[in-house]
Amino acid sequence: MKTIYKIFIAAFFALVLSFPVLAAPEEDLKTQIEEKNQEIQKLEAEIKEFQDNIEETAETAKTLQGEIKRLDKEIKNLNTRIALTQKKIAKKELEIKELGKNIIDTGNGISERQKFLADILQKIDRIETSEPLELFFKFNSISDFFGELEKIETLEKSVKEAHDQLRALKFDLENRKLKAEAAQKDLKRLRSELLVQKDIEEDGKVEKANLLKATKNQEALYQKLLKDREKRRAEIYEEIRDIENELKKQIDFGSLPSFRTGLLLKPIDGGAVTQEFGITGFSKKNTDVYGSNAFHNGVDFRAPVGTPVRAAEDGIIKATGNSDFICPRGSYGKWVLIEHPNKLTTLYAHLSLVRVSPRQELRRGDIIGYSGNSGYTTGPHLHFTVYDARTVQLRKSRVCGTLPYGGYLNPLNYL
């Protein structure tokens, strides 16, 4: 009897845990997820190869053909990133489906165990509520009586084991539900990223079309366009330099936050620094842009077009803008300015898309936009400047619309 009971218990749990009818679809899901993983790895390798071939300090395309080639390459990379996000969405949907199936299976297992325990407890209750003499006289011998008591004791131990397993199943169910909720959030985020990437790709196509329209696909007209841009770029930088040299005198270092690593969040994930603050090799080489003092008022981070850009600290959007409307390729391009409670203000420039509005409140790490190639750049990157907030001004430039100015600080002292 005791052996038969143990065999029954083992068989029951094996049945509930295995669910052989559903095994094939589960394996099919795992195979599909692995296939998506391989496709994702292949696309990520393509994107990495593209990024490795882009040098932020490379010279701007000097011919129309070279510029069109650059734009085509950028659009192709954006298409690859879109395909990558679509694969990630497909994989996440499969993972959610697998989690849903596991949740159902675990729920069924819990129901079966609950029913099984209820049946066993009823049997124990019937035995325990019998009159002792009545129970005793059911057996032919005292040894049979005590044997039955031993079976009851074994039964109660098995019930405890089953109860512990039931608790473990419920804990597993809660974990699976949490994972499913997290996966749903990831899916929502990926779908949002896909829309952003498609917007950026469309902007790239528009930029190419506008360039061809402005130059009528003629090299001579493109060279004239380049000269006009270079002239305006020099005028813009000279204006920024003169104004900010005066504003620097207003910096109150004594009341600013002490220099400390991590005071500000690095505004972009990854992203090696391609140009540091101050007089750099690049600024000295490009005096037509940076002027005779060759001073760079921020730091540049390498970032492929479409990389999320995050607020470096809690704050309020002081202003946003797009200098390309008035002076294409002449200045900051699309930019965001955030004022922080710690008396610092941060500038994020050369964005592809801006996702915030003036007076909007932000938390540290919130996405404010996406890196790009707008304004004057020699390759996709993020320009990041830190100002003493009390010196910041928004002024209408002589040649490039409203721009941010301020007494700038070395961002690397705070990152």
C-alpha cells in the first residue's frame, strides 16, 4: 500500500510537470527565438562595421558626389537599424508568447496540485474523525492497525512536500508574471524606437532631396553652397566666441557644485569622446571653424544617428532650436538646453530628432532626443556643453537665428 501510494504521487507530479501534449509548440517557440537571436547578431555586426568606418574627425565631403554618397550610406545604416529593431520586436513577441504559455502551464499545475491536496486532506480528515475503537476493530491485527497509522504519517509527510512544491510553483508563477510585464514594457519601448528610426530615415531622405534640389545635381553649384556655408560658419563661431568670452567672466565658481565624477549622467550610452574640451588637435586644425584661439566649448561623443540622448540631471527644458532652418550646416543644428537645480545648464547639439518642449520637467536619464548629424559636423556625434546657469542667454544671432550662449565649463569635471 505504501509503495503504491508513493508510485501514485511520483506519477502525478511527473504528469503535471511534463505536459507532453504542449511540449512540441514550446520547442518550436524556442527555435524561433534562437533564429531571431542569430538574425539580430548579424544585423548588429553590420551596424558595428558601419560605425567603425565613421571617423567623427574625418573631413567633410568636398564634392557633391561625396556628400550624396555619405547621405546614401547613412540612410542605408538607418535602414539596417530599422530592420534590427523589427527583429527585436519579433523576438520579444515570441518571448511574451512563450511566457504566456508558461504562465498557463504553471497555473494548470497549481490547480491540479490544489485539487490533489484537497482530496488527500479529505481522506486524512475522514480517518482522523473516526472513533478510535471503530477504527481499531476495522483491522484483523494490531500490526495492521499500526501499519495504517504509519501510512497516515507517511501521507501527511507527502502532503507537506506537495504543499512546499505548490508554494514554489506559486512563487515561480509570480516571477513569470513579472517577466511578462517587463517584456511588455520592452516591446512598447522597441515599437516607439521603431517609429523614431523611421522618422529619422525620412529626414535623411528629405535632406538628400533638398541638397539635389539646391544644387540641381551640379558640382559647381555645390561648391558655391560649400563656400557660402563656410563663410557663415566662421561668422557664427566668431559671434559665439565673442559673446561667451564675456559671459565666462560672470562664472561664480565658488557657488557652483564641486567637481565630482558622476555629478552629471553621461548623456549617451557608450559613445567614446572624440573631441575633448578646450584647445584640441581638431580645433587647431580647423581654425576656419574654431577661430584663431581654436577653443572647443564642450565635449563630443561618437554616436551613430538615432542613438538615444538622455538628460544629464533633473531639470527643466529652457529652450530647443534648429539652426539649420536659417544657416544649414552652420552651427548646432537641432539642439536642446536644460536648466538644472544645481546651478548648471547643459546643451545637447547636432541631434536628429528632439523629443521635448520648452518648460517641460525632466528626470535624470529621461530621453530628450536622438543623436544625429545636423548643424556643422564632420560625422554623426553628440556635442555636449555645460554652462554656469546664471550666465546662460538666448540671443538672436546676426546670421543664424536664436542660439544659446553662456559661460562654459569643462563637462569632464562633472561626468
